Amino acid sequence: MKGVRRTVAVIFALIVFFAMLSSAVTVIAHGDHQCTGAGCRECRVIWAAAQNARALGVVLTAVFLALTALRVRMVRRLRNAFAPVPRTPVRSKVLLLD
């Protein structure tokens, strides 16, 4: 199961990497073009690539924060589940009565 998760994580990371790389290369390659005006095709390509990179960055940040919060919550639950219960006199009496 861990191997499958690792493989999926690597594939997802490669997809994200190539998407970010292609957006960055597009912006860099077409950055200094001769703009023809309002309907410039290259300006639209640059804008779309920049929006793609921004959106991907926002989504990755949101997913990272959500997974971090989920992990913290799970660790707290596990820590509370296995925390030693203090032996108070009342607790000892309840245990003896059971």
C-alpha cells in the first residue's frame, strides 16, 4: 500500500512539475514579443500560462494546508487515544466496582 501511495505521489509531483515548467517556459519564451495590439495572440498565450501557474500554485497551497491540518488532527486524536489515564481515587473506585 505504501508503494502505491509513493508511486501516485511521484506521478502527481511530476505532472505538477511539468505543468509549472511549461507555463514558466511559455512566459519566458514569449515575454519580449512585438505586441500587435488588443487582439495579440501571444499576449493571450502569456496571460493564460501565467494564470495557469497562479492557479496551480493556489491549489497546491490549499491542498498542502488541508493535508497538514488533517495530519495534525489525526496526530492529536491518536495521542489522546493512547494517553495514560491518571489514577485518581474516584477512578480507582469505579474500576473496583466494575
